[in-house]
Amino acid sequence: MSEDSKSLETSAPPAAPAKVWKRRPRYSGRNPRKFYEKYKELNPERYGGDVEKILASGKTPAGMHRSIMVDEILTVLAPQPGEIAVDGTLGYGGHARAILERLQPGGRLIGLDVDPLELPRTEERLRAAGFGPDAFTAHRSNFAGLPQVLAKEGLAGADMILADLGVSSMQLDNPARGFTYKESGPLDMRMNPSRGEPASKFLEHVSE
């Protein structure tokens, strides 16, 4: 064997290992029951048809939130192109998207939400819907921090403000967030898990 052929043989990259197919864990019964087993509902981008069927049946897919009274809110707020709106409880972004569509062209919506887990997902969702930074900005803040947010945006006020107070399906469905009674999970109940203490710790020292 020549030196050249030896060099080629030793410098050849090793063959890639065969890909091992990982089977999805089985769940008991015909349909998944637990939050983490709902792989189709938790991945709406991959299973759009299945999610549409769930919505058509009048149910809310796991981890998703369906905004209420959208038409009524649009009627009351009456957003017009070029105006500035504030959604003080951005949540899943359903109300924000409906308002943003009415504000274009030239309008802006400032979104606030205290949940550090859901806020980036909603921002990504609205960006994918075509709303860039010139039309929509998101801030991690409680609605009570609106004056500071407006100052940061260089705004003296807004044409309309919406605050849909309360928790959403994203918090209630996920047992890890500690809001649900449907499944076992840590007793947390914090909208912002990075601040304060979980409810379990609070109960250890609070009096009757």
C-alpha cells in the first residue's frame, strides 16, 4: 500500500452512528390525560389539524388560552389606525393581536405581563403574525408599572388601555406552576416564579 493511500485511509472521518429511534412514551387509555402527555396540543405548530379539531369542538387545547369577549372589547375600545394601545395583561396575546390588526397601519401596542415564562412565547407568537418592534413591544411588568413603561417608551399616554385581570389557561393547565387542582404539583401559585416565595413556604410561617 502506498503512503498516499495510507494517508487517505487514516484521515477519513469516522462513520456517523446510526440514529436510534426513540418511541414516544405510552399513556394509559385511548387519549392522553396528563398535561405533559398532550404532545399534539402542546405543539400546535406540528399538529395544526388536531388543534383545529379541538378548538372546533369548543374545548381549549392544553397550554393555550382563548380570549373572551373579543368582539365586545373591539366595539368598546374602537381601535383606529395610527393609535396607541396598551394591553396591561398580555397573556396569550389574543386580545393584543385583534387590537393590533385594527391599529395598522401606523399604530402601536404596548404589552405588559409579569409572567417571565409566557411573555417571550407570546412575543414570538405576535412577531410570527407579522407585528414588528415598530408596531408591538413587550415589557415584563405588572400592569401597575404602566407609568414607568410608558416613560421608557417615550410616551405621555395612550389612546386605550385594556387589563383583563386574572390567571390564564397557561398557568392553570401546567401542574408545575402550582395553580391547578387537577393534578399533583408543587404548591407555588406565583405568576412570576423568580420573585417572592411559593405558597408552600408562605403556609409554613403564616398564622391562622
